[in-house]
Amino acid sequence: MADGGETVEGEDEPPNMSYPLVTVSDLSSLTVAGRNLKEWLQEQFCDKPLEQCEDMRLHNAAYVGDLDTIKSLLQEDSFKQRINEKSVWCCGWLPCTPLRIAATAGHGECVDFLIAQGAEVDLVDVKGQTALYVAVVNGHLDCVRILLEAGADPNGSRHHRSTPLYHAARVGRTDILQELVRFNADVDVDHQLGPRPLFSARTLSTLVVCPLYISAAYHHLHCFRLLLQAGANPDYNYTGPVSREALARGLASCLLDAVLRHGCEPAFVRLLLEHGADPKLVTWAEPDPDTMGRVRVNSEALRIYQEARRCPRRLTHLCRITIRRVMGKHRLGHISCLPLPYAIKSFLLHGDIRGPDTPALQTHD
């Protein structure tokens, strides 16, 4: 459910839903095809046979954040060779590396030390999740920074259906989102789901995989603004003629359409228009009760959209949009270093610039 009460198509369960923790130690009586579940998981997904993986001290130390034990064990060649081994550990079902376990639990010092000792930052678990992804999901900003500085892919793994940036936008973690943007995470779309037909009627399903859309659906204004400032496409998902069948089901044709239909506050509409969204892509001038369902369009947001449809955009506004598009989203962070007056740089960055004597935040190439 979005903050405004709407159901977001294609979403997972609400993030605050909790489930009882079941660990491997609880499963001694359970069997799969007459065998112990831990043994079956180990055999199916681990790097070595069960008899070679019974010493889980390194994985267990990563789970509890016991850095002294990790340092001691990694002095032995046998454990050093197993630093990237995926194994079923004391309190988990899925076979994981020590680094993935430490990142999940938020033990930054352990994450840092394991990387220094040769742990591979982008190894995936059986669900296609990287250590960075699980650090983001569990909200561990320090681990996110350590992993990114160590060269972790800010977009996660193509074997997983989501990205770290998408999850941060969904739950409203602006601090984590900013770190991912700083390391050039893709701000436009979850690339894991692949291309879709140009004239697909399921336009809202395509929008759902867009981080900008999901931040609006959950009414996370600060995340929404940050994504646009970082170069997210304000007209994402407009790939051709609008499907009348889709509109009859209440689906959205583009981001501006979706923001209005979700009843977002006026600031969302203003931001989209300021960053170049085309109001003419929304094919209705007044909300249609038959397609809106229970959603009530914000009256002030609707007024801003209607005014934008009537009035031509200013030349200065069009110049800023054109310059930003020519530069491309991965080079916007360098605008603050250009030999231009401070006022112009601030204008091009929509005011997202520090004082003239303050070093600007640089993205990583």
C-alpha cells in the first residue's frame, strides 16, 4: 500500500510486515525427501560437500560481528581459502558468504576487514542478492558506504529482480539513495526486468519498475527530488500512443499521469515540470471518476498541471532542460566544477549546489 492508501500493482508485502524467525537450529525434525533440510540445502547450493563445510566458525563470527574471531581464523590458510565460500550457517537457511552475512547484520568493521582479506564484493547468494543489496534492504548505511568504496556494483546483480537504488527509493532512505547516486547507480529503471513491448497496454506495470515512480507512489518527496536532480527521466514510460484500454482500467501513461492519479501533493507535479516533464503526455484535462476509482487527485496539483498545459514553457527553462539532457545523467555531478558563475551552476542543478567555497559532491566515474 502507498502512503495515500493506494495499492501499488506488482508490489511485495508492506515493508513493516514481520514474520517469525526460523533458523536452521529449529529444523532438526524437518526433512526433505526423508533427509535433513540443512543437509539438502548444503548439497544443492553450497560450494563444497557437507562433510567439508561443518566448521562454520567464520560464517558464525560474521553473523554476530565477532571481529577478533574473524581475524584469528583468517590467519589460518584453511579459513583464508574459504573466505568466499557459500555455506549454511548457524542462524540462516540460505547458503551465504561471510561478507554477505556481515553486511546483512550491519557489522561494518567485519565487512571492511573481510574485503581487505580478499572477500569478493559482488558475489551473489542463491536469490541473486549481493552484499550491497542486503545492506541496503536492512538499512545499514555504513556497510553500504564500505561496499561502494570497495567497488561494489551500485546496481546490484542482474540475477535479482530489484536493485539497491529501487529499494532505497521505495522505503524512503534518502541517505542511502544519495550514496548510490554518488557512485552512479542507474536512477531511471530497474534493468533486471528487461525490455517490454513498445505499445504494451500494461503501462503501469512498466512504471512500477521505475525508482522515480515508486518513490512517488509511497510519497517519498525527498527521494523523488534527489532522483530528478540526478537525471532521472521525468517522462519515463511514454513509448508511443497511449493505450485507451489501459486508461479505461485506470492505468497511467507516464510519470506525471501516475503522480496525479496517486493524489500526490503539488510539489511532485512542480518537480516533474521543472525537470522537463511534458504535460501534454497526460491525455485528460479533468479527472475521470470512472477511471480514477477511489483515488482523489490533489486539487492544487491538478491546477498546476492544467496551467502547464495552457502556458508555453519559458526559454530559460527549456535551455536548462536541453543542457542537462546533452550532458547526460552520469555527468551532471560535474556541473559544479565548470568555469561558470555560481548562479548559473546553481540554476542548472536546480539549486542543488553548495556554497562557492565548499567542495561539490563528485560522482565516481
